[in-house]
Amino acid sequence: MPEDAIADSPPRRSRSMLQEWVREFIDQGHLVASDVRVVEREDTAERDTGLVTVGLVHAKGSIHLEPVGYDEPLWHATVELDDGALSIPPYVLASLAAELVVAGNLCTFLQWKSLEWDRDSGRHDTTESA
């Protein structure tokens, strides 16, 4: 794979792998009120790499969880609100805060799984099919 293609390519955690990790997180007993999905996302080689989204219940928007770069084990979250500014009563703010805590815990869990996956198998061959 050419070096410039690597720069445009998300990490190689497949959608099915991320779905398994999200199921594992939920099966551990985390209370998840939000709509958590692993959506398809293709890199420049048209391989499915997956992207985790958390649909917010108490605000119009979502949180996207993804690795910070190509074959990176570190993750970050992007919060997108549909309405920009948000004005809500305190009980909704508390509920939204709970959703953010769960999303933060899930992002930490996914980062831990990525670190574990890399440690167990080293850097993965980019020619593998996802």
C-alpha cells in the first residue's frame, strides 16, 4: 500500500471486531441507555474499518468513537450536537452527563481492547482483509 494511501486510511479494526467489543462491554453489565452502533466506514482500499457511534437520548446529536490515526491503539471521542447550543433543565443535564460517562467508559474500553489486540499480535499486516 502506498504511503499516501496509509495517511488516508483508518485503523484496521473491522466492523465485526468492534461489534464484538461493544457486545462485550454491554455484557459486562454497563448500563447503556443510548443507541450504540458500529457503522460501516471504508478506507481508501475499500476495507470496512467500522466506526462506533453513540446516539444521545437527552440531546439531539451523537458521539463518534474512533482511533486517533492509522493503526493507533489510542482512541478519541467527537461530540456532535445538531442544534449547536443546548439549553436544558437540570434533570436532563444530569441524564446527559450519565450518557457522557457511559460513552467515556466505552471509549476507554475500546482503547484498552485495541492495546490488548496490538500487544497480542503486534502491528497488523495492512494487506489483510478486514
